[in-house]
Amino acid sequence: MKKLLFGLCSVAYLSACAMSPRVPYQVNSTPPGAQIYVNHVSMGIAPIQIELACDKVWRCPGGAPCGWDLDDYEYEVTAYPPEDNSGPSQTKRVNACQLKDPSGYIYFNLDLGAVESRQRIDVNVNQNDKTTSLDDTIRTLKR
């Protein structure tokens, strides 16, 4: 009977250690009303409060003593603009274990619009070529 009781207490103790503390994050967007997803699962409409887990992991690095360590898992938090805004979505990576403040804050500015790509210019600068002046090189780079 004592062994069974000890076994049950051990399981309860270990399961308590394995529980992940939940870290609250306030998620806001401009404009308000963005659809918020965490790891591709809908969480609701911004502004909204979400909770992310900060897991503990049992690690035994080679030759070092074993112990609990905080996980380095990153959540993918994505904001999709409201239906009346055709702008692009935004995604941020969040590690709940790295939060220094007791409550986190994630902000998405969806009014920025799409990012346009620029044409890449390859400039070969030859130190021995005396025909190209520094001013010519700077003008080329600015284009």
C-alpha cells in the first residue's frame, strides 16, 4: 500500500513539474479587427489576449549535470487584415520563455501596405581601375 501511495504521489509531483506556465500576451492591430492566428489556429479578432506556454525541458548536456531548462520553442503569431483592408498579413515569432515583463504585448501595423522589391544592382568595384571616380561609383550605387 505504501508503494502504491508513493507511486501516486510521485506521478502527481512529476505531472506538476511538467505543467507549463501560461504567459499572457495582449495582441493589438492597426486597424483593429485583424484575425489573429497562433501556429495556424484562429484565436480571434484583435484586440485580444492570448496565452502562450513556456515549457520546461529536462536536459542532460554531454557530461554536465541534468536539470530543468526553459524551452526555446517559438510560436508563429499571424495577423490577417480585416475584410475591408486588402493589405498583406504579418507574422511574428514569439518565445514565451524569453518574456521579461509579466505580460507581453504584440502589435501589428497592417496599414503599411505591401513591400515592393527593388531591382538588384551588382556593382563591381575594381581597386586597380582608375577610370571610375568615387563620385561615379556613388551615383551608380544610389540608382
